[in-house]
Amino acid sequence: MATYVLVHGAWHDGSLLADVAGHLRGDGWDVHTPTVRGNGADAEPGVGLEEAIGSIADYLAGHDLSDVVLAGHSHGGMIISGVYDRMPDRVKRLVYWNAFVPHDGESLIDLVPAHMGAIFRKRAEASEDMRFSPTYPVWRDVFFNDGDGAAAQAAYDRLCPQPYATFADKIALKTPPAAWKVGKSYINSLMDTAMPHSTGWHPNMSERLGMFRLIQMMGGHETCFTDPEGTARALHMAGRD
Amino acid sequence: MATYVLVHGAWHDGSLLADVAGHLRGDGWDVHTPTVRGNGADAEPGVGLEEAIGSIADYLAGHDLSDVVLAGHSHGGMIISGVYDRMPDRVKRLVYWNAFVPHDGESLIDLVPAHMGAIFRKRAEASEDMRFSPTYPVWRDVFFNDGDGAAAQAAYDRLCPQPYATFADKIALKTPPAAWKVGKSYINSLMDTAMPHSTGWHPNMSERLGMFRLIQMMGGHETCFTDPEGTARALHMAGRD
Amino acid sequence: MATYVLVHGAWHDGSLLADVAGHLRGDGWDVHTPTVRGNGADAEPGVGLEEAIGSIADYLAGHDLSDVVLAGHSHGGMIISGVYDRMPDRVKRLVYWNAFVPHDGESLIDLVPAHMGAIFRKRAEASEDMRFSPTYPVWRDVFFNDGDGAAAQAAYDRLCPQPYATFADKIALKTPPAAWKVGKSYINSLMDTAMPHSTGWHPNMSERLGMFRLIQMMGGHETCFTDPEGTARALHMAGRD
């Protein structure tokens, strides 16, 4: 196997992917789980999308990684899209895991239903530093639907606030995703309602990739907690040659 | 765990949920499976939707149940919607299991494709007392698709006729489902074609709930017969805190 | 059980269904896996849709098969539709397995997105004899998404070129599929992206059948290689009384 770099989603940091990474290593992969700038317990506020993308680009360059399978979960799709567009030569395959696939000039806010975008902005504006988190009821029922209440609460306590700018900033991409000359995979968890299924992750986001390898699994948006072994299995199937 | 009240669908009665209830009790729930007025082997004809709803409201009041997880299968979604709207204080969470989610002034007939509504009315009008059942071929292929023929026939022999008025009467709701201040879950069985998938149960019906917890499982419309253990597992996941 | 006749899809021949057939025989079925005229290692070029259909009709008549469960995979849906329309008395149930369900006057090309049809024609026109195969990258990611790379390559090496005329010829059907008086089933593999999911096999193709029995399974388009046991299980569920 080769090198897997897993990029977490909003409100997460790299440490929350440790269980998934452990199982992937058991399949023979070299696995990295960097934390995106702006996320994590000690992050500074005021980080925007370009800095967030730059931090993972720097990680790949700093560790001189090549032939990377670069995976992004949820908001991580924004990150890996930007990283690939800036340094295509280091990447062998992109894996979107219930993740956003932006076109040039789009923000995450542009890709979610209007009522969700309005809630995100309202919560950020009510904060001290334009960072925000989901409420527990939303986390419990919409994100953690396949887990139990105790695990939902324990995971919630490990989340970090997310800089709103990483949701509102529009991405710059030189090339549209469907034209990228790289392997592409999309993992879709069938119970994931973080995006309402009437618009949905798949095929709404996935088909923006042009040709791609689809992997589906049961489970919700947070299988890094509720099913790390199944998640690793899906990532393995998505990333192998 | 708390109290689970399971409301069966059309052509069923409470006794047909015995296997599911048994497995749910094994998870620690106190489980009730009342029969809706108008259903069951000895039911009188001429029952309408309001009386059907009232019979389950009376059951909750008569047994002085509170903090109830109130689940409805299929037509049972009409029933639990009406019961909750009339006595919200007794209910902790609503669970729609491949069930209808009506708005104020809608009947079940309003929620199914026009050709299905026409068949229902035609079959009722051909009866003595405006009650009707599905034909065996429809039951076998559309409802019991995941089971074998012998089990399909045995289950068919246990069905009761359904009063057409419970399908045609329009429900009265003071508040739209999306505004209800209660936990809401939706169970969707991926092989359930009782509603054609081009319109479908999920997300067509489910997203009427506003925020909800989605649980998906394999299986068709009649997993109370074909997979009672899996059904209980889904109900447990849908109903727990 | 009764007699199962499995009709392979494009680029396949009957020998590639041997593993599936073996598992089905274990369920008690008498299983036939004929090769459609125009397919197979030694096939002559220039075969059209009508000759392809005729070869399977001849197979049923030549073996004097009756009460047949007639299944078609992918392009095989074109074949079994034509065979049933020509000899309905020999067929007990039709099983479409991620297969095309044509109306009178439609070709396979009419049923796929325009960009796919253009690729098929371009590849055929670039050949010596108007036969063509998928490229390996398409096979690997779009068809063989649930398998590993070594198995994808091994299966690819066993494919045969497909006569373009069997894709472009328009079928003649006396009766529309929804009106056929025969049992009908549709097997849908949830990871099958041979048809993009925004249009998709199910319910886009399946609901053309009118009333049908739906069976769903995980897996991609080539579960004859990646999951022959699960495929046989789905065929058994689709074909039994």
C-alpha cells in the first residue's frame, strides 16, 4: 500500500481520526491525520479557507509526501480540492468521504441549503470570535444518528469551534474537478443526513467529479466514532489501486 | 429505557408486532402494541380516521403512559401524528417507520400516487362495507419482496380488512410536524416499495419532520414478519436518547 | 425450485456467470448460462440486437424450457425483454439485474446519458469491425468499484468486444413492459454506477415494469466477480415464488 493522508471535517481535529487510522494501518497503509489550521483545541481564531488549505499543502510538502491518497471528510472536501489544485504532482488519488466538491468560486455555504447557511452565520455572529459549533440536539440526531447517546455526548465534548470564514470563503480552483487527471473516489454513508437527502451528498456532490469510484456503507456522518473499522474498510476500498 | 408504543399499519393489528416487541423488550424497553380501532379480526366497519386516532389517544391516557416513544408503521404515521397533536405532553419522541407524515388537511390518499388511491377506492367500493385488503400478488411482490412465498401467504392470511375512511379522511393538526417540539426519528427500509421509490418514503415523507434522526435498514415494508430482530434493532436506535 | 436462465451483459459471455450459477444450483435451481450471439471469444462481428435476442429465444426453444425464470444483467435486459415479447408462454418470471428495461422503439443508446452514448460510438468507430470494449480505468473505477485491482485486471482480461449494433439497434416490442402478464423482479446493487445515480437503474428503469419485486444488495455492477454468493442470493430472492 501507499500513503494515506486523512483530512478531518469541521469541528474536528486530526486526533479524532485515530481509531480509523489504526484500522487502516492494519491494512498496510502509512497513515497521516494532520489537523487543519484553525481547528483543534488550541487554534487561533480568524483563520480563513486559504490558510486552512495552505496548512495541509505545507504538511504534504514538509513531509515530502508523494503518491498520496488524499482523503477529506465533509468540509475536508474543500481542503483536499484546494490542496490538489495547488500541488497535483504529490497526489495519486483523491477520496471524498461525504465531502463537499466545490467548483471554482464556491464556498461551503454555497453548497448547503439556504436555511443551513443562515443558521451557521447566525451562530457565528452570536460568538465572540466568529467561530461556532453545532448545538447538541443537531449533533445527536443529524450527525450521530447511528450511535448511542453516551457516545454522542462524549464525542461532542471533544469537538472544537470552527472558524466561520472557512465556510464562507470562496475557493479558487484553476481546473474544475471533473477535468482533474487523478484517481477519484467518493464514499457515501447511507444514513448520513448532515446534508438533507433531498439534495444530498451522492450523487449531488459526487457526480461533480466526473468519473469516480463509488463506495457506499451504512452509518451516519460520524462513523469515525460510531464505526471506525467500517470506515477504514471503506477508505481502503476507495484508496487501493 | 422507557416506554415504547408501537402502532401498526393498515391491514394489521397489534398482535402482528409481537415478535418485534419481544426483541425490543430484550433491549430493556416496556413495549405496548395496541390495536387501532377499526382494525383486528373482530372490528366493526365504518370507523374513520378521527376514531382510529382517538383509540390510541385513549390507550395512552387509559394506561397513564408518559415519556412515551410513540412509533407508527406506514398508516400508523397518520395515527401517531394525530395522537401527538392532541396530547404532546405524554410523548417524548415520535418514530415514523416507513410511515406517512401528513400536513393539516391531508389524507393518506392525498399522499400516495393517484393510481394507488384510485385502486384503493375501487376495491373499497366493490366491498360490502367499504373495507378492503391488498390482492395477494401485490402483497407478495410489493410488500413482502424480501420474504419467501410460504411466509408471505401465512402473513397474508393474518391480515384484516381496512376501513377506507381511515385512508380518505383528512387529518386535523394544530401544528405542522416540522414545528413540533419533540424528538423525531424516521426509519427507512431500503427495499420498501409500498410507496414507489420515484416518490418514496424517504426523503419525501421524512423531511416533512424538519430535524429528525434517520435510521436505515435493508428489508421491505413487512419486516415485522421478515426481520423482526432487525426491525427491533432499528426501533431501538431510533427511540433511544 | 424451477429453471433459471441467466443472460449476461455486454462484454461478457455465459462462462463469466459460472460462479453465480454454482451458488444458485446450491439453492436447488436448474441453471442455464447461455452466451448471447455476438459475444464470446470466438464471436463473429456484425451481429445486431435482433439476432442477439433470437439466439436466446432459440436456446429456450431448442432446450424446450418452460416455466423459466429469465434473468438479464445490464444489456441482458434488452435481450430478455425481446425474448419474453416473442415467447411469453415459456417464461414464468422476468428478473432484471441492474438491467435496461426498454420501451418499443428504444435502443440501449437511447437509455444512457448522451455523453456515454457518444463515447460508445466513438470507440466502435475507431475499431476495425464496430466492436468495442470499455477502457481499463472505466472498468476499474466505474464497474469494478467494490473489488480489488488484481481481480479487476483478471476479469478485464476475460471480457470480449461487444458489437455496437446491439447497443444502437432499436428493439421491437408488441406490448409495453408494464402491461406484461408475468412476474417481474428488479435487482438493484446499491454501489452500481455503470449508470450514473442521478439517472440511475432504480427507480428510473425498474418502474417501467409497473408492478415488480425489488431486491437490493450492496456491491457494484460486476458482483458476478466480486460477490457471486451474494448475487446468487439476490437472484434466488428475486426468482422464487
